[in-house]
Amino acid sequence: MSRTRIDLSKVAMERATSTTRASSGDEIWASLRQGGQELVEKEPLMGGFVYATILNQPTFERALAFLVASKIANATILQGQWNDLIMEALNATNEEGNRVQNGPGTGSISEAAREDLKAIVERDPACPSYTHAFCFFKGFQGLQAQRVSHWLWGHHRKVLACKMQSLVSEVFNMDLHPAAKFGRGIMIDHGHGVVVGETAVVDDGCTLLHGVTLGGTGKVRGDRHPKLGKRVVVGSNASVLGNITVGHDCKIGAGAALMHDLPPNTTVVGHKGRVVTKKTMSKL
């Protein structure tokens, strides 16, 4: 009985915090709730899903945890168990997020998720709202699961991190290694067939389209995967292979195969990654 009272008190506190954050500028959470209401009004059949995922949740973090947990739950690890674990990661990284950031793969998962949603709405003309991206875009959902598995990996829970990776691969057809480092404002469009290796780094503002591989050459061990700078765009079915560095603001065309470093502001196309444009100015 006392545990029930504690849980109810905790939820009440979260609801109060949610109201405060929405009124003080949490535009993402406020927009998600408004979009959820509009979605239910337009399509009542979606009511159960929208209420469970967004409208009955007290905070953005609770909604995100419920969403990811509901996707990867199965008969052996239940939704409630995943939900508790994901909330542990979200709460821990929210506390760590108040400290100085140390590059991709660090900081608050929930704040990174907000930036990912902004990136999708800004860059994808097929996305009408934050609510649409949150509820229906598996690229977004799979990436948030990877952010949790990355936290597990860094806290010496590698077996569970690999289990989450396996489930994400089965459910979303995306294979994102738990050790890979992702920055903020990442858009993985469609998500289908995306593979990101163990030592890969994807910095802030990058866009990966379907079928992208950030992999190794198969010839070396250790640090063997690409490092993408900020705002890099990798086209559909492109392969970026080996421990190479792709500079800020580069564009890699669809179907290209790249195995060498690229300076900033370079565009490559074709199967052999032929350079077609190269600018001298770089936006840092």
C-alpha cells in the first residue's frame, strides 16, 4: 500500500513538473500533447494508442520510455521492465546533462531526443509535426533505443545493451551498435537497413538515409569505423567504410562507397566516391 502511495506521489510530482516545463518553454512536450489531442479528434480509432503513449503520460521522459518499451517488449522481458530501465537511463543522463558536455554520446538522452525531433520536422518534408515523428518514425524510435543501450554499455551492462541492440534490429531493421556515439539533432530517415558499427561517431546535425552503412573494411580490429563531422548528409544505400574522417558539412551521394578521408564541405557521388565539389570555407 505504501509503495502505491509513493508511486502515485511520484507521478503527481512529474505531472506538476511537466506543467511547469510546458509553461516555461518545453515546446516539444507541449506540441506533442496538442498534436495528440488533434490526432484523436481526427481519428478516434487512434485514441487508445495516443492516450497511452502521450496524453496519459506526465512528462516527455515518461512518454519516451513508454514508447520505446512498448516497441521492444516481448515475452521474456516485459514492457514494464524495459520501461523502468529506460527511465533509469533517462533520469541518470538528465542529471549528467547539467555538467559540461564531452561530445557525441554524452549528456541527456531526453534533450537529445528533443533535438532529434526538431531535426526531423525541419529537414523532412514528409513530417507534418513532432507528434507524427514521435509516434510513427522508426528512425527516431530506434535511435532513442540506441541512446539507452549506449548508456547501458557505458555502465558495464553490455549483455543487456546487446540484447536491446538485437531487439532494435528485429523490430526496426536498424543495427546500431551500443558503443557507437551519436550527437544531437540526428535524423535517420526511414531507418530501414541502417547499420552503424561499434567505433563509429555521428556528430551533431547529421542525416542518414535508408540503407546507410557506417562499417569496417573487415581488415582491422579496434578503432575501425567512420567518424562523421557535424551536419554530414549520407545518401541512401551509401557505404562509408573504415576508420576515416568525414569533415563538417560533407554530402555523400546515394549509393556511394567511401573509404578515404573527406575535408569539410565536400560532396562525393558515384560508386567510388568521386569528388564533384570542394569548398574552401568551412562552417564550424
